[in-house]
Amino acid sequence: MNYQFQFQDVFAAWPLLLQGTWMTIQLSLTATVLGLAVAIVGAWAKTSGPQPLRWVVNAYIELIRNTPFLVQLFFFFFALPALGLRWSAHAAALVAMVVNLGAYATEIIRAGIESIPRGQIEAGLALNMKRHQVFRFIILKPALKAIYPALTSQFILLMLSSAVVSAISADDLTSVAANLQSQTFRSFEIYIVVAGIYFLLALAFSGLFRLVYQLALNYPDRR
């Protein structure tokens, strides 16, 4: 093997790599926030909502969890425009990521909600708390604390899976890498650097989620 490493072309394109990294961060964080909101509503519907709404949420979860993310992405970007709904690659990627995360996170949060003892809920109602207050303070917050590791792992997996959006030419890190590879033909060097960036992003997201836990969920569990 007589391969000559040449990273100069890769490092010369650092503004493009930085732009792609920032787009990946934006997509991932926005999808995380919106997907979490979808998941909370979905978990509430599965545990406390009316039966017809439970059927709808169950169908949504089964559909998303049993189809590939790439197919979902193509559906939003290629299929829906045929019905007149046209949007950018960035918007289609964001919607697909939110819908995908919402389905997986719904089941995680639902498991956390069902782990809350019924007695705590009845105690909150006995103290004349509103039902939305009981859900927010007695059910949701302890549930999020219980399932936080699984939930944050899903968030990081979403960030790593965002590389798939390059298939519709969304300007994320992987898309930038593919463009650089076609221009420089330095595949080995480019994807070593890109893999390193994704690794650092995963570590950064883990640190961010640990900080969120310390600020919002690090309280004594007196159950």
C-alpha cells in the first residue's frame, strides 16, 4: 500500500465544512425540540386521550417505526410535491426528522408516564391541582427524568441519522462532503475528517444534554 495522504484540499474547504456542520446542528436541534413536543402530545394521547385519538397515534407510530427513514424522507420531498405541496430540501428534511423522532420518542415518554405510581396522581388531584398541573408536575417531569438517558440517546441517533438528508441535496455536512469528494477525489481524507466531526458533534450533544439534566431534572427522587 503506497497511499499518500493529502489533507490540504480538505482543510482548504473548512468554510464549507463549517457551514455544513452548522446546518447539521440547526436541523438536529430544531428537530429535537419539535420532535419532543410531538412526542409529549403523542404520549399524552396514548395514556390519557380518547380512544379514537389513541388509534390515530398508534397508527402513526407503527407506520413510522416500521418504514425506513430514507423512504419517509423521499415521501416528504418527492411524493408530496406531486399533490401540490412544494417546499425546500431543508424544510422537507426538518419535517421528516420531526415526524420520525416524534414516533420513537412517543413510545419512550409513554413508558416513562406509565411508570409513575397512580397514588401520586391521585394525591395531586386530592390537593385540588388542575389536571394539566398534575400532568406537567407530577407525571411528565418525573417521567422525563426516568427516561432521560433513553431519550437523549434517541436525540443523538437522530443527529447522526441526519446524514441521510444529503440524499435530497439538503446542505448538511454529508452533502458538503459528497460535493468535496466529487471535486477533489480525496474520499479517504474527506470522510475521515467528516467522521471526526460527527464524533465531536455526538460528544457535544451529550455534554449539552448532561447540562440540561443538571439544570432541569437533577432533583432528589423521593418516590
